[in-house]
Amino acid sequence: MNMRQKWLAALTAAVLLVGGCSGNNAGQDAQQAQRQEERNEQALTAKRSEGQTAQRRTPNLAGGKESKVREPHPMTLAELHMHYPTTFRLNGPLDKRQVSLTFDDGPDTVFTPKVLDVLKQHNVKATFFLIGNRIEAHPEIVKRIIREGHEVGNHSYSHPNLPKLKPNQFHAEVLRTQDLIARHSGYRPKFIRPPYGAINEEQVKWLASQGFTMVNWNVDSLDWKGLTADQVADNVLSNIRHGSIILQHSAGGHGEDLSGSVQALPKIIKKLKEDGVSFVTVSELLQLPKGFKGAGTKTAPVK
């Protein structure tokens, strides 16, 4: 082999060596990126699993998810309000710059604490309509709701579709939840909100005979649809007026995501405060006692 051939052979070997090293580095980088992606995916899966496990510890809604049950009723909410204006309420006085934030379906350990965190941060009091079997599952959350100055209302024991129940089943759903709330709050709520907003006229009459005021809403955030924060905030702010009762949720059916509702809260609160609107509880808005002390529903009122 002459000098020229030796030089070409040496150059070729050097190129191959450099290329091999570069290829090895690229391969190592790709392997590291793949391992990091796998670790990220494992962490995300673990986080999802933790949230799903927490939701499973909360009893599910007996009547089904909100998105599957909302349906026309024999008598519309507006008709019930027209026939029973002092018993079936959709809003408060129109002459005061006040609104009420209300949260259904709690308590749970996923979304209810986040809602409470936002309310505490912004010094806002709200009304929580609680489900009896979830009170049994998470009494510590109920105690926090009361401790932080919010009020609670009855939202049935298992969240069934009330018009489908027999009278004795309906009565039990209401009264059992009254006992549970009284155990943790010291009073029996005067307010009740039927699950899904669904109730028939005979049930309204019975509730009125027991001293209840039915509180539905006139501003629906539609957060139960799994909307984004901007969508929830727009649904509320575009429909608000003086005396509005706003419907949001502090828990949902298994698998439902209310992150958008929680994230919308600061925007809703900030905008309305800037407009000079104050947030009050339902009892303040409707100028009624929040509940009754004692064994029955018609004893001494609690302001």
C-alpha cells in the first residue's frame, strides 16, 4: 500500500469513528427522551388514578349524571314559581346589587375543597346544597363549610330523580338528609333544592307543609357539561342580574370534571365585585332564616 492509499484509509477510519460516536450519542439522547416521556406518562396516569379513586370514595348520584337526566318536567320551573311564588324561588329581589353563589352535589374531596379555597381567598360566602350520603362519606368537609361561614341546604340523600319516587321514598330522602345536616351544622336547613331541578307539584306542596322554601336558580353555569373556565364564566356573567341565584357544582357524578367551574370562580367574583355587586348567602338574599333548631323543621329559626 503506497502513502496515498494509507492516508485515505486512515481518513476513512477517522470518519467512521466520528460517525459512530455521533450515532451513539444520538441514540442515547433518543433513549433518554423516550424514558423521560414514559416517566411523564406514568406520573400523569398515577395522578388520574388518584383523582378517580377519590371520586369513587364519594357515593355516585342515584339518578344518574346531570348531563343525562336534565329533561322537561310536567310543570316547568317557571310555572312552579308562578303558582308558588313564595315557596318556589328562582331569584332574590331585583332592586339590590346582590347575588348568591350556590354549589350543588357536595361534599367530595376533589372539587369541594378547591371551591372553598377560592371562596376563602376572595372572602365570599356561599350556599352549598349537600347530598346526605356524601355528608356521611365526608363529614370533615361539611365541618369546614360551616366553620368558614357558609350555609348549607338540603339536596336529598342520594340525588335521585324525585318525581319518579313514591311519597314515602321522597319524604325519607328529605328528612334523612335534614338529620345529617343538623348533626354537623347545628340547624335543619329551611332551603331545599331538588336534584336536577326536577320536582312535581305534589312534592312542592308537601315541602311547603314542612316549612321548606325550594331554591332553584335563574343563572345556570352549565358547568356539569365539563366546560372550560372561560365558557363557565361567560355563561354566568352574560346572564347575571340583580338578585340572581347562580348554579354551580362543588362535586359531580363519577368521572365528571368540574375543573373549569373551579377555575372560572375567581374571574366571576372579580368581575362582579368590580361592578359593585356583593355576594350573599341564599338566606340573606331571600331575607329568610337559614334553618331551624331542634328536632322538627318548624321550631326556632336560625338567622
